[in-house]
Amino acid sequence: MLAFSNLQQKELDYQKHGFTTVKHQAEVGVGYFDAISQSVGADSVAALADSTEKEQFG
């Protein structure tokens, strides 16, 4: 358990450098995939605008 706690603390410390995976929904929510699709030019499949996640994560 101590090893996991140490790993988790490092992840939390890395947030100041842009590490975002400690916020689960920031990485797996619709907004993340919309950003990827827009950056590669496939924004016609974006889903966040009509999603229930928009208010919470948008």
C-alpha cells in the first residue's frame, strides 16, 4: 500500500507540470476525445456539445 501511495503522490505532484490523468474524467470523457478529433480535423464527430458531460466537464 505504501508503494501505491508513493506513486499516487508523485502523480499529484506532476499536476503542476500538466499531468492530468489524476482527474479521470479529464482523460476519458467526451471532451477529451472531441479535442483529439478536432486536432486531427475530424470534428464532424464531436459529441460534447450535445452531451450531458458538457456542464460538468466542458
